[in-house]
Amino acid sequence: MRERVFTVPFSCVQGKRMSIIDSKSAEDSLPGKHIRQGQGLHRPGGVLEAAGQKPGAEDGRLEVAGGGLTSAWNIVRLIMKARFIQFWKKHRKLLVFLIIVLALVIAAIVRAQFGKKAADKEPKTETISRRTIVKSVTGSGKVTSVQSQDLTSDLLASPIKTVNVKVGDRVRAGQLIAQMDTSRLEASRDSLKEQIRSARQAQKETETQLAQQAAQAAQAKQSQLQGIEEKLEEIRSREDQAEKSLSQAQDKLKRDLETGSGADAATLAADRVQVEQSQAALTALQAQETALQAQLEALENAPSADLSSLGNAGSSVTESSISSLQNQLDQLQQQIDKGAIRASMDGLVTQVKAEAGKTYSGGTIARIEDDSSFQILATVAEADIPDVQAGMAVKVKTDATGEAELDGNVTAVAPAAGSSSSGTGLGGLGSIGGLDLGSLSGLGDLAGASSGSSSSGFTVTIALPAGNDRLRLGMNADVSIITSSAPDALSVPFESVQKAEDGSSFIEIVEHKKTGENGDKKQEEISVRRIAVTTGLEGTYYTQIVSDQVQEGMQVVVPETKSDNSVNQLLNSMGAGGGVN
């Protein structure tokens, strides 16, 4: 016999009873019937009433077998299954994190045990060799262009007429990127041009009038001069005649006086009167000539000077007005020219923020970047920035270039700090059995143990060589700035350098001594000798050492990482609550 199975919310189970509301029987008025665990549902249309369950709320489901054949254990098992599913959904991240941590701890313990057994036989060693040790400062940043241009306009509140480019377009210097609507400015320009034209016309008419006046004045002056000159000629002619009359009168008087008593007194008296009259007439004519000459000279000088002054004054006023209007016109034309937004360099359009038909309110219209040469703007922590200087070599890695390292150099270090965010995640958990937990990407988010912190960072500009076609603007880059290096340095793993009680540094050298042979096997005695050393430059994995007793090729002891300390470090870093916030 097949059993009918019904599903109910597990919250409907109260102890060993469930309430049923039957909508098909005459018992609807009852508070509810009860069913024992394992008892079949006799009314398939009945509604299970869950204690404290809100209508429509989602909850786990419980299977109830009809026919009374299901045991109490099946119901308990189903309840436990439903509660586990709900607990898993609620604490999934925590459970996954605990599982991973437990696996890592077990792996560390196992590894430590195997390492201990191996160490009982022979310590872990590494051959001492010479290498270039590099000390570096790390940072991260983005690939940017060396040269860029943000196109803007001074024509605020002006409509944008056209936008001629889109993101990804390549443009040339001088190319029209966008055009502002300058019709209002053009109307003002045309009005000024008309005013200048009218002013020049008025200036021309004034000059014509002045020319006519000057011509008339010159003609009048010439007529006056001609009249005066004619009078002078007449007077000069009369003067000649008066001089002749005076000379004749003087000659007659002289002859009469020479005759002596031959001339009577009356004749002499008449001669003297004639001489006096001739002299008076000549003197009068000379005075007239002098007056006319002065009038002539005054007429030649005075009128010409007055006309020149009048012409210059009129011309100066007109030219000043035209010059003012021309200045206004030039300024307007400059504003109109600014309406044409043009590229000043060759490059790639990486931003377009303007839209045709919109009113320009300021800001970037478009951004052009020169992608023929790149640089990196990297952020370096404030603790490391004092060691960074311009000119230092840099190793650069990007996802696009893979494992290949790009060579660069520092060109500038920001004088002031900015702000950068960092997620700690599991970076502070240390290592277990040589496994770096901080390197497990995404584990911190999975466990909910990551925390964001804000720290000061300094921007460092790094130049890159041209010609790499795999680089693109905006790519992420990891940089390693080489602050110092020691070429051909005698070096050991930095774990090999140990501290004595007095604070001095030492390393342990493994020496093999042959003690005999047992059949085909050679018998050796292994001994460890301590040598005091002075440490030099410390790189990422190796440390420079200085000692007269240390030679290349020796075997140096590399102490194993202690698992107990690693586990304690893990637990301490997680803090109260297992490291889950």
C-alpha cells in the first residue's frame, strides 16, 4: 500500500502534536484537531496551524507520512535535517571558514610532524651563493598617459551645437571636437561691424568736408594774397614814380642854388616846397608797402594753421571711436572662436561628457590622451615613501604582460599624501606550516573577516618605455621600486640568520665528515658549526652576510617554521569570536 506524504512547516509540530484546521467538515468552529507524530492526516484539505507562524512566512517543511506507518524517529530525523539546512544557510560563511581553517591546521600539524622526522635525520640546508640582492618598495597603481588634454570652454550657459567625436576615436591636432552655439555672439559681432562701417563712413565724410573747407580757405587766402600783392605792385610802382619826382625836385633845387643871384628867392622857395612834398609822398608810399607786406605774411601763416588744427581734432575724435569699437569686435571674435572646441594634440578620445542640444555649464567636454607613451601613477605607503626618490629603477607587472617585467623609472614623488583604502582580509594571519594564509585570495571575504582601513599614501609617477602594444590606458599595475641593491653579494635565506642571546647574528653551517664504510654504504658524521656574521642588505628572500669564515658553496641551516607558533599566530590574529565579525 502506497503511503500518501504531506509536507508541513516544521514549526507546526508542537511537542508530539500538531493542530489541524479542517475547512471541509462541520468541525470548522473547533479550535483545531490534534494529530500525534506518526499519525496520518485524515483530511487532506486540512490546514496546519503553526504556533507563532506569521501568514505567508517562509519556513522549513516537514514530511508527515499518511497511514500511520512512519515512526517518531523519522520525524525527528526530518526535523534535524530541516534545522541543519536552515543553520547552514544562516552561517554558511562561518562554517566554510572554520572548515578551511581546520583543514589548514591539520595540514600544518601533519607537515610539521613529517618535517620533524626529516629534521631528526638531517637539518634543512641551502647552498650559500652569490647573487644580486635587491631591496625594494612595492606599490600599485594604474597606467596613464604622459600627456593629456581636458577640453573646456569659456562660453558658460551656451548651448552645445554639435559633438563630433565619441570615446575611442583618434583625433589630430586642430581637429574640431565640438561646436558651441555662438549665434548670439555673432549677432553682436555683426552689429559692431555695422557701427564701425558707419563710423568710418562718417570719418570719410568729415574728411571730405574738411578738405573742401581747406580748399575754400586756400582759395580765399590765395585771393587775398593776390590782392595784397597787386596793391604792393601798385605802391611799388608809385614809389618809383615818387622817387623820380623827388630826384627831379632835388636836382632843380640844386641847379637854382648854383646860379646864385640868378634865381630869385621865390623860385628857391618853390623848389624847396616841391622837394618836401615829393619826399612826403615817397614816405607815405613806403609806409603803405610795409603795412601790406605785414598783412601778407600774417595771411600766409594764420589761416593754414587754424585749418590744420580743426582737421586734426575731428580726425582724432573719429579714430578714437572706431578704435574702441574695433577692440570690442576683436573680443567678440575671440569668444566666437572659442566656440569651436579643437584638439591641441594627437591622441585618443577617452571621455566625452558633452551632449549636443544641452546647455554647457562648465567642466570637461572631452578628454584626449596621448597613448603613444605611458606612465604609471602608483600609490606607495607613507612608511616607505622616504626611501623613494626620482631616478630609481622600477620593475612593473601587469595582467596584460603576464610574468614579463617592464623596466621603468621614477620621475616624480608627490610632496603631499593622499588617501588610499586597503582590505586586510586574512593578510594578518601569518603562515601555518609554511603556508601563507594572506595569499589565499578571497578567503577574508568568505569568512567575513576582512576589514577596510584608510591609510595615507603618496603618489609616485613612473615612466615606462614606449613601444609595448599590450599596454592600455587604465590598466592596473604592480610596481617594485628598487631603493638599493648589492651586486655579487654573499647571501643566505633570511631565515638562516639567527640571533644570539647577546643580540649578535649568526648562521649554522652543516659539515659532513666521513667516518668509514659499511659495505656499499658510506658512513658520515654530520656536525653543525655556528659562525658569527654581519648582515648587510636584506632582500625579499635573501640577506647579505659578511664574514671571513663563510665561503660560497657552504651548506647553511634553514630553520623549519614551527607549526605551534603558526597556529597560535592564527588564533591570536582571529581574536575573540574566531575572527568573524
